[in-house]
Amino acid sequence: MIMNSIMNAFFLKNIRHYFSFPGLSLPGTHNSGLYFDEKMSAMKRTFSVEVADYLERYPQTKHIDVYLNDINGIMRGKRLSVDNMLSLENGCYFPLSVYSMDQKGKIAAPLDDEPDWLCVPVAGSLRPSLHDPQHSAQILLTMKDSNGESCPFEPRVILQNVLERFHQHGLFPVIAPEVEFYLTGSGALDPQNQGCFQMDTSTAHAALFDELEQLAQSQHISLTGIVAEAESGQFELNLRHSHRVVETCDNVLALRRLTRFVAEKNGLQASFMAKPFSLLSGSGLHFHFSLNNIHGENVFASPAEELNGMMRLCLAGQLALMPASIAILAPGVNGFRRLRKNLTEPLFNSWGYNTRSAALRIPCSDEGNRRIEYRLAGADANPYLVVATILTGMLYGLENIDEQDLPEPQHDEPVLPLFQQHAIEAFSGNQYLIDSLGEAFSQQWIACKLSELEGFERIVTEQELTLA
């Protein structure tokens, strides 16, 4: 039984004991008091200004691509003529089954009913298209039901719901993503590019990265660095740390698409598979996390190797939920190839100071920049769901773990599932994580992933044929 937890009540209601400010009611949350029609009116006014400004800068625009990001982080949408751009303020319709699709676009787990739902523009997401910026625009949508409520299957909304639990109590997560990938194709495995932090890349690679940085800037993506990784042809993209968590996850998906586009223009392919090569290191989607209070102060701030209670509780919660979280962090069979050292041992599952052999790493920093680096997610994972899952682990620690039970570095190592079916079973058995992500979404995720796994297991590989 929990006796001394900092938080032993749902929604962090006891956090006021630790902070001297009241809970917040933020504009745009469910508590804002605005009716749906009032919200739509406000959105229309904002969108009209956004469209007018865009068309002034891009007067030759002929088309607009409207899209949603599905549960796998894949863009699903359609192209409309520019004449329809302003009418988007009233929304357009997509089938709910967008959130039942596998990576190939097939319905993996049909819903009982597949109605069309209203989709409205996300403010501030109007951008020039990568393929033809002078003539084509693109805009992100979000799905609503007939009452104006957000779609429970939409990963972006799931993250927003988890964030609200922090915001209502004056806590504001800050994140910084790192996305690893391989460049493949003729000449991609550059012999000059050997080892981490190698700077003497080939002329072709240098031109590719220059173009990537320029296009990222045009898309308002805060790309702060491109780093050579240990393996030849492997690189890491760094984004600026930000308290605009949802927008940062938007940018992770946009940057993956942008990188593939630029690589293709240069005769290469950019692979964000978690484990594209059996004998080379896998690619991860790492997130650096901290928590700010309402004054913008880092509540993790503490001396080196003397972590404060808030940070230790967040670590403990993430470790406790780690086995159930793997189903989200490794969304397909390939992700588990990256996480396994062998058939019985995970690559990493503990926490520690300044060590890359830990799943949860405390990087070198000054006291004010103390943070956690979460290293388990594969590069192919959905960033909205990864961040929502990591934040849920932090909430679990704050609400449920006793300070005297906090783990020591490298000593408390949770047993992690090493295969997808076991991970799905662990996820389905963790009601706290299911409740946080939403019961409807969680059951749909389980059904979709079991369907994908069943399809994978039916495939007879070339290796099997050679053994017959």
C-alpha cells in the first residue's frame, strides 16, 4: 500500500503542496467554457487571416494538400484546388477508418461503424508543399465529432489530453527530440563518414544536408544540428528544445518526410526503420525531457548526481510503466530487433548518469538544465504516442510511487518484453496506461497491431526456403 507518495490522487491534485501556485485553466482546453460554434467562429477568423497572409506570400498557389497523421505517423489526405482553401474554415470530411489503417494503408482492424467525421485546420500549420512550394500548399487537420469533441483515436489529441493533466497544475513539459536514420543507395555508405561526430562528409552529403537545413527553415522546423553516428551512413537530426510539445511532434513527422524527400532528390533513400541492417546499430527516436513550473523554472534542477524528489519519482514511474510502454515505443516487429541484445536479454532497460547503455539517461548538464533522455523508442515510432506514453510514466511516478521506493542507478531493471506479442500483452494488462491514452484508442491499437503481427507471421521468408 502506498503511504508517502507525493501524488496519491488522480490528476495530481496534491501538487499544490509542492508548488505555491493554483491550478490553471488554459485557453483552448476542455475547461475553457467556449461552445463548439464559438470555437469554430474564432477558428474561422484566425484561419482567414492565415490564408490571406499565405496567398500574399505565395500568389501562384494552385492546390492545397489537406492531411491527418494516422496512428503510425503516416500522412493521409487529399488534394484540393486553391478555390477551396478559404472554405476549409468550415472543415472537410474524412472517414474515421483513417485511424484503423496499417502502414500500407489497409484497414487493419475495422471499427463497428466507419462514419465520416468533420476535420478542421490546425491553426498555424499552413505551409508550402515540399514538392512544388510555389504552386502547392499543405495544411494539417484535426478530427471532430458532431458535437465538436476531439477524436479519441487521433494520436495528436491523445498527447494533448495527457499534457492537459500537467498544465492544469502549473507543470509544463519541455522536450527536445533526436531522430536517427540511415542514408542508403549508391554511394550512401560513405567510407569517409566513419565514426561519431565525423565532420568530413562527402561533397554530395554536404549538399544534401545544406538543402535539408534550408527546407526545414522554410517549413518552420527548428533543426539545430545534423550529427554523424557510429555507423557509416547513419546520422542524427536534432530539434530545438521546446515547451510547445505537440508542435514539436508535428515537426518530427514533418522532418522525417522532408528528409526522405531531399534524399530522393539526391538519388538516395532515407530509412527511419528501427533496425534496417542486422549487423549495424539500430536507429532511435530519443527525447530529452524536463518539467517547468509556471515561472519557467526547471523543477528537475538539482546538483549533479543528487537528483531531487520530483525527478526521481518521474524516473521511477517511467521504469514502472516501461514494460507496458514497449508496445507503443516499438510499434512493429522490426523495432524489437533493435531492442534485443539476444533472445533473452534487452539492449537496455535501466537508468543511469551519463551512460548510453541505459534506457533512461541523465545527460551531463548544469543544475538548471537537469533532464532525462528517454532512449527506448525506435525511429519509426509515432512521436505523439511516444511522448504521451513517456509523460504518462512521469505521472504514474508522481501519483503512485513512494519516495522511499525510488530505484538506484543500474540496480532496478524492469523485465522488458522482447517480442511484439508479449509487449502487446503487457500493454493490455496495464490499466493506468490504457486509461491515460484512452480506452477506445488502446483497444483499437491492440487490434491493429495484432492484425499486423498476424500478417507478418504468415510470411514465409527466403531464409526459411533455403532450409527446406
